[in-house]
Amino acid sequence: GIYARHLSENGRDLVLLFVEDEAAVRYRDMLAANDFPEADIVLVDTRELLSFCAQSGHLLGVVRKGGVLIPPEENVERFQWSPGMSAEALAAETAALLLEQQQEQLDVAADGDGVHG
């Protein structure tokens, strides 16, 4: 499974992606301290996660380097997911593809400058 936060303001689920391992460990430990089910941290290809979110209509939330995220107070027992491509999911997938193209361009530019990341 994956960890997602339910956003009550729009009824959608936010799948979390942590840039730093330490932030993911800290979040997992805070979940455990609040009696949430045990969570495992796994490395996932960002493109696969973007594709999953686009297909399922979920949002992808990125916890950037140095970011701290506080877990919700309550656990949602059932993850609301059904396969298919909604208009929102299609727009999200398009935005994700544009982001991916921009990242590839930045990677190429960085490689040309002798910078490696």
C-alpha cells in the first residue's frame, strides 16, 4: 500500500513523496507515536507514482528537503480508490508530464555544466 492523507477541503487524497529519507523516517515515527498502522518506507520511481496518482485521481504531495510534515490526528480506515481517468486526473497527468520534461531539461543542462545530482 501507499500512504495518503485525505484532504477534507476537496475530498481528495494526497499521496506523499519524501525527497529525504530522514523526513520519511521522522514522519513514520510520528505516525507510530499516534497509534497509526505500521508504515514501511520504500523507494519508488517518481514517474510510477505520478502515473498512479494521475490514473487514480489523487494528488501528489512532495515533502522537500528540510520539510517537516505533521501527521493528521485521525486515521482513515478505508482508502477511496477506483481505477479510471477523470478530467482532473488527466489534467494532473499532463502537468506531471510537463514537469518531467522540465526536469529532464534541467538534468541535461546540469550535466553540461559538470554538475551531478
